Amino acid sequence: MINAEGTAGALIRYFSLIAAVQHNYQCSAPYCAVLEVGPTQVDNDPMLSFSSSPSRIVLGVTGGIAAYKAAELVRRLRERHAEVQVVMTEGACQFVTPLTFQALSGRPVRTSLWDAAAEAAMGHIELARWAEHVLIAPASADILARLAGGRADDLLTTLCLATEAPVSVAPAMNHQMWAHAATQTNVDTLRARGVRVLGPASGDQACGEQGPGRMWEADDLAAALFSGVENGPLTGKKLVISAGPTREPLDPVRFISNRSSGKMGFAVAAAARDAGAEVTLIAGPVMLSTPRGIRRINVETAEQMYRAVHEAVVGAHVYIGAAAVADYQPAAYAPQKMKKTSEHLELHLQRAPDILASIAALERPPFTVGFAAETNDVERYARDKLTRKRLDLIAANEVGVDRAFDRDDNALLLLWSGGRRELALQSKDQLAREFIAVVAERYRLTRHPLAALVPQAS
Ligand code: PMT
């Protein structure tokens, strides 16, 4: 996609077009990909492998200013008809009183392993068996370390060792504590043992600093707990999805870009997650927050996106290129702002790497799905791209004024070798769900042809 932003009046001529873009194109520029730790994001979340609707939840509350948010979380969980047994550490009791949680949960709060009366009512082993899910929110750096170390020095850690229920943690701490190698190693250890790490979010912190370390909001945590997809059509599958535009810098203040908002690609990512997939979203510069449970990598240029996609598709089952990637990039970058020295300006552009074609050309490519943005002859051009780029599937949309780009609705024509399906104009969220259902079906039929002979599980 090409259009010029910030270069009004520029006469763009495609000089010196370097057309020979090889499939094994190597990008030289470093990309500034970051794993965004957003308010609705799971960093490297392992596949959701627990019951989708736990009705008996042990909520562990540890010491931290975010403990007050756990009170709201109890309400959100109870709204979903869960029984919530709160277990507080000694530190947590310094921030919020057990009485608050007792009032909200309707159950006496457990604070000690040595409370004879509470143990007589329900011993800690019974409590560990009673739980269908253990959620620790907020999870301090200390509890992460103690869990990783297999300690059993208070009720909460003992319970976590004794339970067979899945355990989730919602970290909350100062961003430097979160970034510390010790904490990250502990988190890796917990993940490797199947503990689900929800967050943290990035933003203002109680200490006055900024960065990743905020506990997810109660709504996001409750939604995450109740959205485990065990039998979705993409459960167990890793998907990489690109979304949004790319920006090709001309000088420090100008770039070439296009009108993509990223809405379509983000909706596809959320729909894939809801179908059970583990999703990595490679996002160009967009103003959208990360859908919950999705790993996001931010990039800016086509070259950065190329590298990020190639790194992410290793081991992936499906790649979906919904991004509006630049077809051409400036042949040279002016390190200082270009001056108005003449009536006309000639920009020399060269071909940007074709990410989609390069993925489809890998020795063992994932199931590769492209998008085609066309203003006319939609089906003809899209089918040409399907064949030329050796794709498994292509989703064509008619673009133009008030169509597809930066809108909340869209329509798609899906094409594959020997088949087609039209998806009517509707919200991008709903459209993405229908699209993902077809992707899952085509994936199943082409990668596991024998599956066509047996009825689908769900
Ligand atoms: O982001 P929105 O505002 O929600 O709008 C959605 C959308 C219109 C951007 C989306 O639905 C869409 O059509 N995305 C693909 C846009 C595009 O670049 O189409 P294309 O026909 O120019 O490219 C064909 C395919 O090649 C696309 O899958 C594209 O990601 C890929 N490509 C293109 C150029 C390039 N250098 N590398 C690529 O991988």
C-alpha cells in the first residue's frame, strides 16, 4: 500500500525501483519490536488448559498497594456465580482488612496456616482440593519467588503446592522489580510449570514512576479466568497475525504510510484467541489497545515487520497477513529534515520486502493467509495474488472512500484453490469470527486431510 503523509505537494516518481525482492530477503535495519505489556495482554501465555468456568476459586491476596483492586475482583468473580475463598498473606493484611474481603466474598477469610478454628472447619489440604482454580492477585515479587522456590511457609504457598487446580498469578510491583532478572527467572519457572501469568499492565505506578508492573483491572482478570478455551477449533495452534500500517521514514519528521487503522487485524487476533489459538500480533503503529491474552510486538517499518514476522512464525501453524504493508520504501533516508528548495520533489522509492510471499515460500511454511485490498476487479486481482504468492487462502476486501480502511465494519470475499465464500458486510468483530472459522476449517482440511473423513469434535 502506498500513500504519502506529510509530504504534500511532493511529486513522487518511482525511480530506481529495485524490483528484485527475493523470497529470502534479509532485512538489515534493526527493528524496535517490543513485547507490549498492556492492560489486556498475556505475555507468552501458555495455552489455556484449564476449565473454562471455575466455580470454586481460591483468591490469594498478597502484600501490595494493588490489594485494594482485589476487593473489586471478588465482586467480578461472584457476579459470574463463582464461590470465592480469599486467602490473605500477612503482608496483604497490612493493606486491606480481612473484613473487607469477608463482606464481599461472604466467607471468612483465611490468613494463617496456624488458625486452629479455621483448620478445623476446612483444613488447608481440603481447601487445596476444594479449589477449581487458584488465582493470586495481586502477586508480589515475593510470592512469585516463594512459589518458584517451592516454599510452603504460609497458608497460600502451602495451598499452591497441595492443589491440583490450575494456578494463575496477576503480578503487581514496581517496574524495576518486575524487570529484575530474579523476578523474570521466577516467572519463567512458574510458566514452565504451567502457571498462567496474567499481566502485568504498563502505566502509572503507585511509586510515581511508569512502566510494566500494574495489576490488571478486575474486569480483565475475571474475563481471563472465565475464557479458557479447551476445545476451540484452533486450540493448540499458534497463530501469527500482522495488523495495521507500516511507516517508511523519509526524514526525521516525515514518512510514507496508509490509512490502515489495524482494526481488522486486531479483530482477527481476538477471534483467533477466542477459537483457542495462542496468538502473536505483529502490529504497525496503531492507536489500539492489545486484546486480552495476546502477545503483541510493535514495529514501524516493513523491514521491521518482516523480521518480527519471520522470528514469530518459527513453530507457528498459521500466518495471517492483515497488515497494510508498504510496497515501496524510500531508497534513502535523509538524516536531517528535507528543505523546500524547489517546486518539485522527486522521491526515489524501492520495493519493500514482500512479507507474505516470503513466508509462503519458506521450506516448511505455516498455513499462509493473505489479505487483498483492491479498489476494482477484486476477485480477479485477489485470485492472482493467491496463486502468485502461493497462499493457502486470501481474504479480499474492496477498499476506497468509506470502505474497509479505518471503519468498524467490513465485508470479505474468501478465496482458496477451487473455492470461495462471501462474508457479508458486518462489524469487523463479527466478520473476524466468521473469517477465523473458515481459516480453521481450511487449515484442518488441507493440513490434516484425513480429518475431512471424520466428524469434527466441536
Ligand atoms: O486496518 P483497517 O483500517 O481495519 O483496514 C483493514 C485492511 C483494509 C487494511 C485489511 O482488511 C487489509 O486488506 N489488509 C491488507 C492490505 C494490503 O496491504 O493489501 P495488498 O493487496 O496491498 O497486499 C496483499 C497482501 O500482501 C496482504 O496480506 C499484505 O499484508 C501482504 N504484503 C503486502 C506488501 C508487502 N510488502 N508485504 C506483504 O506481506
